[in-house]
Amino acid sequence: MKNKEISEMFAEIGEMIGLEETPTSRFEARAFQNASLMLDTMQEDIEEIYRKGGRKALMELPSIGKGLADEIIEFIETGRIGKYEKLKGKYPIDFKELSKVEGLGAKKIVVLYRNLGIKDVDGLKRAVSEQKIRGVPGFGERSEAMIGRGIELLESGRGRILLGEALPVAESIVAKLLESGLVERAMIAGSARRMRETVGDIDILAISGKGRAVMDLFAGMEGVKSVISKGEARTTVWLEIGTSCDLRVIDADSRNFGAALQYFTGSKEHSVSLRKIAIGKGYKLNEYGLFDRKDKLIRCGDEEELYGKMGMQYIPPEMREDRGEIKLAQQHRIPKLVEMKEIRGDLHSHTKETDGSNTAGEMAYAAYAEGLEYIAATNHTKSLRIARGMDERGFGKFFREIDRLNEMEGKKAIVLKGAEVDILKDGRLDLPTKLLGSMDCVVAAVHSSFNMDGKSMTERVVKALDSGVVDILAHPTGRLINGRGAYEIDLDRVAEAAERNHVALEVNSYPNRLDLNDSAIMRLSSYKILFSIDSDSHSTQHFKFLRYGVGTARRGWLTKRQVLNTLPIEKLLKRLRG
Ligand code: DGT
Ligand code: CA
Ligand code: CA
């Protein structure tokens, strides 16, 4: 698939055109950026669409006009885009890497390039250590220090990819193994099974008597870039998505699959604690199985049996981090964690009217297809210009359309009227209270001035919640995984304000957000508040992200009754109005 490559080039072209000061450059830059987003989220192969239907078929795609169709064709036919190369000649800068450094947008990157010749992260790092950034107009000591921190953050995340990128690939590998008929069982293990927000590598465990054939199949799968090591019991490959994948095959003897799966699921810390308990009971536990005093294998066909033999309740993989779950399991007090099938709706999504790709109707259908009963259409508000935020009139018009849509659809997939209202720098909200008060679901969020000190940021958010019209605080820390750190904020004070104003805190499911994260959820769940697991969908494809939010919520030990959107629509509306 060339989708990703073209999407990335378009994004970069957009950045570079945006720097040109021609009358149409902003418009053109936006066109490339929209097309980039569309390509990034579409499922069909763009090359196939072109091969089958030519230029005409490309132009039928959303966000693609004639000019963009030609650029796509040029890439498919020649592997190059002339416009990209021309711009690259003018700005020989690694935008992609540099813009991953927190606080560096395209404009700042170009200023640094013009003043200091910085082209990549290494150059930036050098400039920071030589204290050269602070001398550049528009920068200072504070921004230099911030860039330094941004680089550290980037480097600490390097090598780990998002769960949202890893899990679909891991699942397709498992599916191919199972389809082949060569394996008896195959399961995802490691951090991906524990639903960690990022994974260092993918681990897969299979049972088969035909190790060699399984490994041949695995090494030759689509998406495998190179083979790092290959043996009959263990093979490691490098994947195109930028991470490696370990496949371990154990013998066609399912007596100890439970012990093996437990071992390879980890976490290491959890397993170490478990092993101590095994020893206390006179057992020995390792990747080969559970053994008694006489070294005789104790049958553990699945993990339930293994935990049972240890006198414990089964522990869901998401909890296996040695954060107190072992003790709970010994006391048979493991909570019944919230499940994907209990999620009834999604309270944070965007449509075409602002920065989404689809209409409210298309979104509602997609949500319905994913098993949801309702969604809230929560478009951005006017201060957020880059997302084409709407004003009072825009919302009025949009809500009339939603009324029509709901009438048409009956009770099939209900669309709630809402907004993702900007929390302005001083804590005021970006729409009149009266209008917000009349909406079904008000999501509030910080989208600007991320660099405030902790005290001011906390006051800003608390003031917004104290307005009394907010239902959900979206992505409460603002962090972007492998991108931007959390802004400084005292989450305990925010939770107190949420408690007194009946505001739910969001578990944003977007793969690079997962905000709140697992540890924040765990800590804040002692407050009398609810959490809302939302997709923040910007297209019909994004409702699928909900499972990452559910995974994160499970890692934070949440149960169904702690999650706002497990409520059926009538109860939900009652609670939102109450
Ligand atoms: P990752 O890949 O960094 O996201 O994290 P994991 O948990 O997937 O770690 P990985 O891939 O190194 O190993 C997969 C599992 O294998 C891990 O969760 C537990 C098990 N494992 C690996 N090394 C050790 C070890 O030294 N001791 C024990 N007890 N288990 C280990
Ligand atoms: Ca792993
Ligand atoms: Ca591994």
C-alpha cells in the first residue's frame, strides 16, 4: 500500500507550502493536509483505486481534486512527486522528525533553519547544548530549555510504537497463522496483550508440531521487511510498521500452554512476583511450565488453571503490572473490568463542518455498525481556527441538521448535540453559557497556551469546570504520545472540581493520546467521578479506536459503573441533564 507514503509526503508538502507567502498558499497547504489525513485513515489501497478507475475514481474520493489526483498518479507511476522534490530543494529540512519535538511547528523549524542551518534533530540537539537557540529572534532561554526537554521526550519514546499501530498488525499475523492450518493455537502475548499504550516489540505465541513450516510462513508474510533471526522455536522479524515481532512456537502439547502464555504475556514484574508465590507453595514456575517438588509438570492448559493452582483468581492481562493485582487475586477481589461490549455510545466526535472528514449521518451509521447506540457530535468552537471551529450561528445550523437526521433515523443511532468547547487562556469557555447549557453534551478542552505554569493551568481548567455547563473534560493532560508531554496541571484539584460539578473525565481513545493514561485513571478513581471513554473520531474509521481507550481504562482498573458511556441513552440523558 502506498497510502502511508503518499500521506506523509502530502503532509510535508502542506507544511512547506504553508511557508510560502503567496495568496493561495494557505488554501493549497490545507488541501494537501486534508488529503494527507484522508489517505492516512482510508482502508482501501489508493493504487488499486487508481488502477481500477483511473483519475476519475481518485477524484471521487473526499478531499481529492484534479490537482491532487495528478500528484497521486505521478507518485504511483514514477515513485516521485516533482512538487515535493522542488520544495525539498528549497527547504532541505527533516520536517517529519523535527516536528516530533514538542513545541516545534513548521514556522519555528524554518526560522531555526534560516538562522542556524538546523536540518534535523541531531543539529537541533547540538544547538541546544551550545546554547545557540536562545539567540535566535523569537526564541529565548525558556524556549531553548523546552526544546531540550522535547528532545529528551522524543528520545525516550523512540523505539516504542503506538499500540494502535501494533495491535492490528499483530492480529493479522495471528489470523494468518490460524488460517494456515499449521498451528493449533496462536495468541498475542507481551505488552500488546496487556494493552500498554506503546509496545517495544510484538510477541506472539503458537502451538504447533510443524515449527519449521510455521516459521517459513511467518518470515514470508506481507508486512515483514527483514528476518532478524530464524529458528524452529523462535523467529524474530522486522516489520514495515517500524518494530520487530517475536514468534515463539511451542510443541503440540497443550499441557503447559497456560504457563507459557502467562510467561510471555508478562509483565516481567508481575511474573517475578508470581514466581515467588509459586516457590512459597513448593512449586517451580518458568516459561516451560509449572512443576511440583519432584519436578513433575503440573497440567496448565490455560491461564485460569495456572492462576487457580496458585490459589488465585484469574488476572486479566491489562492488570498484570505488579501494582497490587496479585494480592487482590489471592483475596478473590479482582474487579470486573469494563468491557468493550459494555460501551453503549461515544461522546466525543467531529464532523465535516469542522475538521472531521464525514457528515454527522455517516458518522452515526459507522458508529451503529460498530455496535454503538449513540454518538455526540462535538465540533470545535471558533477560537480553534486551524480546525475551522464554529460560532453560534454555525452550531445553530448544524443542530437543525441533526434534528432532521435524528427524526429520519428514528431510534437507530442517536446523535446528541454537543461541542468540544475551547477552554480559553483565562478559563472562560469559547461559546456563550446559554448556548452551551442548551446542548446535550458539552465536552471542554485545552487547545492553546500549553506552556502555562501548573498553578495557572489548574486554575484555568477548574474555572471552566466551575461554569457548571461542562459534561466532560476531554484529554485532561494534553499529552501526545511520542509527541508532546502533558502540560503542567494538578489533576487532584481537577478531579475535585469534576466531582463537585458532575463532570466526567475523559479517557481519550485516540491512539497517540490515551489521555487520561492508566496510572492517572487508577489514582483518580478514588474520587466520586465518572470517566468517559471516547474515540475523538475525526472520520468513520476512528470509532475502532475505542478499544484502546477501553484497554487503558482496564489498565486503570475501571469497572462498568465508573464509565459514563456504558449508560443506555435514557439514563445517559438523565445524567447529563441532572
Ligand atoms: P515491550 O516489548 O517492551 O513493550 O514489553 P513486553 O512486556 O512485551 O516485553 P518483552 O517483549 O521484552 O518480553 C515479552 C514477555 O516475555 C514479557 O512481558 C515477559 C517475558 N519476559 C521477557 N524477558 C523476561 C525475563 O527476563 N524474565 C521474565 N520473568 N519474563 C521475561
Ligand atoms: Ca514485547
Ligand atoms: Ca519480545
